[in-house]
Amino acid sequence: MYLGLHPNMIYLWKKELEQDAEKAFPGNGNPVEKELSQLRRDKARKAEWVEILKKAVGIFLRRSKKGTE
């Protein structure tokens, strides 16, 4: 045993990965993929905020121009 794993387990994992990498290692999912999904959601949310803030700045600039004319 190495690191608490029987050598047969490593062999089985390798075989599973070679046969069908997409379905290999089921369980909690791919943590990298989960993080990537979260980052994409965060990016989309921030892009929405940027658009909202741009519109708000435009509104305030128009108001301030009307006040000075």
C-alpha cells in the first residue's frame, strides 16, 4: 500500500480514465470546472453592473448639463 491506496485502485483509475475520461472519477464533480463556472457567473454579474453604472453616469451627466445651461 502506498499513501493508503492499494496498487489495484490506481490501476483501475488509470484504466477508467483511458476508457472514458468524461465519466472517470465520478463523485463531487470536477472542482476546476465548478470554479470556472462560478467565475463565469461572477464575470457576467459584474458586466451587468458595469452596464448599469454606465447608464447611471449618463443620466447624471445629462442632468448636470441641463442644470448649467
